[in-house]
Amino acid sequence: MRKIYYLKTCDTCKRILKSLPNLDSFTLQDIKEQPITVKQLEEMYQLSDSYEKLFSKRAKLYKEMGLKDEKLQEDDFKSYILEHYTFLSRPVIIAEDKIFIGNSKKVTEAAIEYLKNE
């Protein structure tokens, strides 16, 4: 599977997508227009081994809902991601059995390097 979960209104996502080699070989899913399903989230979990890794602690709602003051468990992270798209750390790039989560420079560079060499 070659898929990218992103927000088309996010400038960071757009910048990262432009930098990826072989972008035309991916299926793109704007998670605001087409919310992720339980099955899709579970596929991401299988590759990452953690819902927490998939969860964005930089989301406005995370602070607004007071979640940063709570001790969240894996099931909580899963529920919040399914409840609102903003809780998914973006973009999520899946290339076969590899997953790259988020927009840190380290993750972005690793994704670009991997895609160049496949």
C-alpha cells in the first residue's frame, strides 16, 4: 500500500508533499474531507505499534480539551483520532511496510531518503 493521509489546507503538508519523490505512485487522502476509518487507523497502528505515535499533541483541541493534563492510554488516543481529524499527526506516509508520521525534519528527511532509494 502506498498512501498519504494529510490536510490539503495545511501548508506544511503541502510543502512536504512537494518534496516527496514518486508522489504520483501514492493515493492521497485529505482527512478532513474523507475521515479515516477504524480499519485505516488500525493499519497505521500495525505499522507504528502505537496510537500515541499517531496522535498530535500539538493540536489546538488537545490543549482546549485539557487532555494534556490527563494520563491518556492507547485506547484514548485511538478514540480521539477517530473522533476528530486534527488529532492525527500529519502527514502520515505509508510506503508498503514503512510508515512515516508527522512533519518533523527528521521524519521528512527519512521519508524522502527511503522513497529515493526504493
